[in-house]
Amino acid sequence: MEIKKYENQICPFDISLLDEDKYTFFVLKRIIKGECRLTFTDHEKLIICHSAYPYPIWVWLSKETGEKELETCYLLLKEHFFLKGFYKINTTYQIAEYLIERCKKDGINIKIAINMLSYTCPTPIPPKKKADGFAKTATYEDLEVVLSLIKKFNYDIGEITSEEVGREKALQLIENQSVFLWIDKHPVAICAYRKLEETACINHVYTEKEVRRKGYCSNLVYYLSEKLKNMGLLPSLYTDGDYKASNQCYQQIGYILEGDLCTIDKE
């Protein structure tokens, strides 16, 4: 198993290897096509990819891997991340369970911090509850609103970025016309998407806390899902598996469970 290291560059990787986990590892397929801070791979059975801080490390292993590959994966993570105080990893439950037990042997305590589910939506279903207001594509005039809502979304999931990085991200989404707002007198919800091949991953789904459970999220995500389908794209998304309300919301508008992942982090 020859592991190659790529630092601050685009890894020359055949992303078709991820097709066995096509939707579960959709984000990794997108990340690895760009420049990443650090990537390790044997171009066959193992990928460890870290795009940048504070984002999680992505770990993928082929279903054909065994104890040897798992141990190699652990040693790479320990040397390049754990010993430097960074433990946040997105991966499958099988790999997570191995890493948790293996870390214990070295006196490192990590745990499953977030349960993630991946969904696709081949046929969007209109929400039963029609929310007051309407959806719109965000424009440059909405920059401060987009920036504020994305900042709140990032805070909720524990990913704190600088003002400069956040503003650059918001501007990019607006420029690409890939961020949307739900307006009920004023902006109350947001969502965006990223395209890769025939799939579009919906992200940054957030509703202001004081106005939740009014149907804004389901109506906005349905609006975007229908728009993406009409563009010939398959809508997909990740959600917190422990947050029943959001999972029910997505299932009711046509989202179908494809797989599960988890985020592990230090206790």
C-alpha cells in the first residue's frame, strides 16, 4: 500500500473510485477536485483529505479494506492531525468505531459528535403547509443578510470562520446565483447549493430561530429542489441525523435516505 502525500495542491485523483459511495461522499468528491491543505491516498483504497481549517478531515476507505489499511489510516491521522490537536473527522460509522477504539489504546478520547444522513430528491413533493412569503435568488443588495445568516448557520454547526472568509464565500454564492432567501416581510431563511456532475448538494439551510416551525425551510428547500430538477440536476443534501424535525421536513418534500456518515471529535 503506497501512500502518496499532496500538500496545498490538487490531488490527481480518479474520483470515480468514490462511486460506490456516490451520494454519501458527495462533498468529498467536490473537495478533492480543488486545492486542499493536505491529502493522503494510495489512489485505490484510501483517501484522507483536509481542505482547510476549521473544516473537518474527510476519511474514505474502500469496502474491500481490512485491518492493515485501517491501521495505516489511523497512524496517518495521528501523526498529521491528532498530535497537532485537530480531531474533527467526517467518515463512515465503521471507520469511526475503529478509530475510537484505536485511539483509546494511545490514550486519546474521541467520540461521535454528529450523526449525518445523506439524502437525494429525484421527485420533489410540494410541502403540505404553504408558508407565508416567497423565495428569491439573493443579489448583491442582500449581501449583509446572506453573510449574517451563513454566519449563524456556521455557528450552529461549530464551524467558525473569519469575517473575511465569510464575506468572500457570501459574495461567491451571490455571484454564482446559487444562494436563495425566503422573504416574509424580511428575510427569514436561507439555503444554497453546489453542483458536481449531475448532482447538486443543497447546503447552508438555516431559518432564524425565532421564526422556526412555520414552514419556511421546507418551502424554500422545495423551491430550490424543484429549480435544480428543472436544470437536469439531482438535488441532494446532508442533515443532522439526531434532528428529527429537519429529517421529517426533508422526507415530506421527497428526499430519500441514501446513506449515513458521522463526525467524530475529541471528547
